[in-house]
Amino acid sequence: MVEIAVAVVDPETPGNVGTIARGMKNFGLSELYLVDPPELDPDGEAYGFAGHAREDVLPNAETVEFDYLVENFYTVGTTAITNEDATKHVRYPFVRPAELPDELGGLDADACIVFGRERVGLTNEELARLDRVCSIPAADDYPVLNLAQAATIVLYELRELTVEATQHPEEAHERANEHEIEGLYETFDDYLHDVGHPEEKVEKTNRLFRRLVARGQPTGREARTLRGVLRRGAMRASGEIPRGDGDGDEP
């Protein structure tokens, strides 16, 4: 799995460094690099804004040269929407934050998300040395975001790689296989006939049920449980199971 670091180039405000460190902590990142940072007083804004990141992310931040980032990482520079086109390729093409997990997920290298200065961001010369450019879509009349806000948005979009994939692997959704899904459709069709659903409506009802199941993406256990409920309902409708028998049992 790709390892992702964060770098801030020439930040002017210690508070922004602290806020970015806090965002990193929120979304499962810990490796912070600073290029030409201001002094980060343990009793000042940076640590005051860092929350729990004051315990590890911020004190472990490394001060490096810009060259270090270029030489050691697959770099993604961040900038405002620029309206650049293919004839001006320094800032074009750019990727949006929501696209970063797909961009970085299969990467066989360490990556670093690089943020620039509060007022002017990253220069064209700096961006030209980075591997990729990421821009946050915003309103045309005011597309420029505060540094800490922009960082939080980008780090949030990376959570698929930094939080969900590492901390909650047991929550991955395993859809029932096609054999189980088709069996559920067949059981539902049998159910419609067994309970006397109007014949002229069976085809449409089956189609609606397929759409519902397709949206729901049931697991194998869910599909099997639903089939059991439908079979039991059909048996009860036909009198094979007397009403009241087995009430309260789980399907």
C-alpha cells in the first residue's frame, strides 16, 4: 500500500501548520515535512491549533529542502483552479482531490502531498518540478481557499487510502455472488406465483425487485436470509405452515 506524506512549503503562519497537522491526525497521516517553516513554539499557535497532533505529528515534523521532496517522493502539488489549458501545461492537466485515491492507490512509490504558501501557493517553477497537480473545484468568482481549509479537503478525500483501508478492513462489503443473486430472483418469482400475485404484474414486479436488489448489493448471508423469508411466506400462504406456527423464530 502506498505511504503518503504531507509537506508545507514556506508557511507564514504557525497556526496553519498546526491545523494541517491536526487534519493529518484526523485522517490517518503522520509524516509531515516543512520547507522553510516559521518557528514553531511549543507554547504558540502551531501547538495550540494542532489538537492531539501536538503529541506526535507536529513534534516529529522534519524540516527539509524542496529538493528532498522531489528526489524522494511521487509528489502531488496543490493549487487553486487556474483555467489553464493544454497549451500551458505547468498547471494542466490537474486532478481533483476526490480522484486522488484512484491516482495513488496503485502507486509503487511513496507519495507526498505538497501545499504552498498562504498568499501565493506554489510557484510555477516549483509546480514544474512536481509529478502531479491537484486543484480543488470552487466558485469561479472566488476559487482561492485558505491554506488550512484546502489541506483539510484534500486529506479528507485521501481517507480511502489512509483510514478506511487500514483501520476498518472488516467493513469491506462482500456482495453475494451471481449464483446467490440469481437464486434470490428465482425464489422471489416463485413467491409471486405462490401467493397469487396478478399474472399480468409478475414480470414488472420481478423487474422492480431486480432493480431494488441491484441497488442494495446484498451480501451472501442477506440473500440467503431473504430467500428463507420468501419460501416461508409462500409455504404459509399455501397452508403448508399453519398461521402462528413458528412465530418469533428468526428466518
